[in-house]
Amino acid sequence: MHFATAILVFFVALFSYVNRGSIRDTLSAWTKPKLPVAQEYTAPTVETPKKNTENAQEAPQKTAAENQPVTASDSLVWKGTLPMEVNLAVPFLLQAPHQNWVEPFEDACEEASLLMVNAFYQGRHTNFAADEGETALLKTVAYEDSTYGHNKNTNTEEVAQTAKNYFGYQQVIIRKITSASDMKVVLANGYPLIVPADGRALENPNFRNGGPDYHMLVVKGYTKEGLWITNDPGTRNGPDYLYKQDVLLNAIHSFVEGNMESGAKEMIVVLPNS
């Protein structure tokens, strides 16, 4: 090999190494399948009974059942065939908004997941800016510290309580997962879900050191190719991050310190207020 050729090969290799992250991101974008159109959240409308002006009789009143808010059973049932694909327009928030991977941001996946779901129900259309996201995360962390005495590795029960008591949601369900259909039914009804996971079992190449022992992320849809569409707050490549169906299902475990594989397979479903 000529000296000039060797120098060229060296610099090409050096450039590839230095820019390996950008190259990986570009390749990932090129090979990513086309996602279904993202669906914005639409709050249910409640019709007000109108009076019949012709005979001065009131229009029939809605029954008590018809006036009830969305219930837990509604979000976990689907009649007929599930849609081939679903993609909910959930805004993205990186758990370390300025990519400062120190506490509390290193372990702020639970707070980031709640903030993303809340933003979806608030009708937000844009991802969180870094300063805004950091402020929102720190406020949520402060609430957890004052309520639970800690903010790291909050379990599903604590996350559900935060959704109720801090974010103000009236119905928050912790539901066991027995199959992919359990998750797809919730998504088909228009509700994103939050799942706890063994971070290393997610096999996400963007995670440092193989991933965290405990992680939490938002599942916002699924594709007809059998992939989960997620907002994973643990990586800057987290918006619309795709996980293989079995990989995510196998990784889902509630927090059990030192033995994540023994944790229950469950999801958190935050239902919008009526």
C-alpha cells in the first residue's frame, strides 16, 4: 500500500470513529420503516341537551351511563379486529434535556414518561425544549422527594400516585401484561401507556454501558411489521424509537432491586379526565 493511500485510509477511519454516532443515526434514519400517521389527542365532547322549541318539551336526557367519563374497562376492551397499526402523537422529552447525564436526570425516566403522556392529553404538538423540559423534570422530582422521600427508581405504584396527585388524573390503572394484545388494545383506544423495564434487556445500542438496570418509557403505537413505537426518554434518539415486539415484552419488569427479572410484567395507563 502506498504511503498516500495509507494516510487516506487512516483519516477515513479516524473520521468514521469520531463521527460514529452521527453515522449510526443517519443509517438508522435511512433504514427506519415508514410510520403510520401520528394521531393527535381529541378530548371527548359532551352534548348539552337542547329544548324542543316546537312543543316546548325537553329533548331526552342522556342516561347516567352515557354521561359517565371514560372508565378503566373502556380502555382495556376492543370489540372486533384491532387496527393494523397505531401511532399516537405523544411529544418527546429527553430525561436529560441538556444531555447532562447526572442526578437527578440520569434516573429521570419515570418523570419524563409522565410528562410526555400529560403533554399528549394537554394537546401539545411539539417536543419539549431543553430549558422547559429541565424545569418540568425538576419540579416533578421535588414533588417525589417531598412525598416518597426519594425520586430514584420509583415503582409503578408510586408513578401512578404521582399521575394522580401531582398531575391531577382521576383514573390511573396498573395492568398486568400477558400478551402484546393487552398493550395494543389500550393503544387502539387512543391511550399511550408507560412500561417499566430491565434497561439492559432492551438491547438499545444508544444506551451507555449496556443500559440502566431499571428504565421506564412510553409506548405510543405499533406497526404492521410487528414493532412497538415508543418515546424512549433514555436517548436523544428516543422519539419514535422502534423496539421489536418480543424484545420489549421480554424486557418489561416492574422494579425489584437486584433482581429485575422477577418484577411483574405490567403497564401504567393514565386515562384523560373527562
